[in-house]
Amino acid sequence: MRIIEEDGSGVVLEFQAALELAEEQGFDLVEVAPNQSPPVCKLLDYGRFKFVQQKRERDAKKGQARNELREVRLSMKIGEHDFLSKIKRARDLLAGGAKVKVTVRFRGREIAHPDLAVKLLRRAAESLADGAKLERAPMMEARSLSIILAPDEVAVAANTPASAPSESTE
């Protein structure tokens, strides 16, 4: 069995001798390549190895872009101030990098007038046009009509702290 030590040097030993060597040095004997001739094992601290591996995976996840979809619900009979507060909330979500699904829910006989809902969604899209682009046109889903807005890359880049000039206190 070929043994690879912590420093990278390799030695060919019998199985029992390899186990004794691992115990002497305070390491674990981990089989790396069982199909090789002779099989390859590595002397390492397995607990530390697993910890470092998990830490690497966590760090890799942090770097990944999350594709977040948030929803803002409107109703057909929404008031002007309520509409503006919903638009403000959608603008904040878009500035954070999330996609926003703007939905108009139909209640009762409102479903007979989808044209009014389309007009409301168009108004919402126009209000958010400075920081978003329309990703999906109005689409009917059961008793609701919705659009999906994606953040505009230029607007998101302008809102990131990295692009903001740093203030010095000198």
C-alpha cells in the first residue's frame, strides 16, 4: 500500500505498518485511490479535513448568486397611496437584486375585467422602469394576473456600496 504523508512524500508499506505509522504520528489513514496498484492511502487528520472541506463548500455557496423571486400583491381597487407604498417596496426589493413578481388578484366578479388589471400592471411597470426591466409580460394564473420584473444591472450596480465613493474622516 502506498502511503502519502502530510508533507507529500510517498512510502510503500504493508497495511499494519501503515496503521502503526498513522497512530504514531497522530493521524488517520484515509484511502484515496483504492483501484490503484498498490492502493493509495493518505495520512491526515480526518476531522480537520472534513471541517476544511465543509468550510470550502460554505464559502463557495456564499459566492453564488441567488435567484430570488419576491412577490408584491395588488388588488384591483387599490388606492393611490397604497399603490405608491407597494411600488416603493418593489423598488427596494429590486435594488436588493431580487426579481419581483407583481400580482393582481381578482376577487368575485373582478375577473370579468382583466383589461383593468393589465392597465394597473402596466402602470406599475412604468413606475419601476428606472430600476427594472420587464422579464415576463402579463400572464393569467388561476384568479390572478402577474408580471415579473428583473433588476436592471445598471441600476443595481449604482446601488451597491462598492460603487459608492468612500468618505474619509480626515
